[in-house]
Amino acid sequence: MQAVARYRNKDEVRKMPELLAIASTVIGTGGLDFMGQVAGELGALDAGLGQFFTPYEVSHLIAVMNLGDAASVIAEHGFITIQEPAAGAGGMLVAAADTLEAEGLSLDDAWMEAIELSRSTFYMLYVQLALRGIAGRVICGNALSCETFISAFTPAAACFVARHGHPFARQIAAEKAAEDTARKKADLIAMLEIQHMPAI
């Protein structure tokens, strides 16, 4: 109610549920970058951060060009992972979701991670991915320096994990195995050096 109290015109507050209903309906059906388009038209993007609105048609073309083998990836691994390191409002990931569905694939078998530097755009991104039914993690951070300021899982993420487990379990296991192998080799070399034997 503190947020509502800041509005002098209470009719604006009463319109917000209507706006949310419109946004939910439009975003849920896919086919456009609703949040990005609205932010672009309102002039809410920060040119200083390099933000600009990418037309949905361009995002869709890129998704179609890059996801041609999605069915074979899902057949081999059980799911597909997609990451967008400069996600903006999520238009590229919405286009990826639309492309997967157009190929007859289920979003239940897709995990998407999105990184966005701007805090306000991060919130737009989260809302858009959540309402589109995309499973994944949304990160407010810097993809170049690997800093994470805040992150949030979309509601569909729990369903994905229940169905497939951790999306990066294989990579985590491989990294652990490589670390174990390196540690064993270092231990063997140290033991050989103690015994004054040539290292292998």
C-alpha cells in the first residue's frame, strides 16, 4: 500500500490490474517481444548502456537459424539449454520459445538463462519469461565480468528440474571429475618428488 499511496490519481492504480491482464494474455501467446516493444516506444531504454529494441522479426529469424537442430539435441540429451548474455527484455528468448513450439517441441524440455545488466530491464525480462512459461534463471549481472547482482528462477523452473534434474548436472560432474583427476596427478607427482623419482 505504500507504493499505491505515492500515486495521486488512484484511477491509474486501478488500471494496473487491467494492464497486467493484457500483458499476461499477449505475452503468454508469444509471437512478439511485448515488454521490449513497449519499453522502446515509451523511450524507457538506456542508450548509454547500449540498449535498443530489436524487432521481433529479427529475433525470430536468428532463433530459426540457430535452433534448426533443437529436436536432435533434445532427443540426445532430453532437453536443450539456451543462454542469452545480453537479454534486454527477453525478445530473443521469446523468439526461441516460439521457434521450439513451431517445430513441435515442448517448452518443458527447454532451459533458458538470461543475463541483463540493467536492473529495470531485468525486471521486465523476468516478467516476460515467467508469463511466457519459460523455465530458467534470470540474472541481473555483467556477462563480461561474470558478476551476479541478483537472480531469480522463473516459476516454470521448478517443473523443469522435477522432470530433468539440474540442467547442468553433466557439466558439473565433468568438472568435478577433471578436478579429481588433476588432484590425483598432483598427489602422485608430489609423492614421486618426495621419493626422488622422475615425474611422469
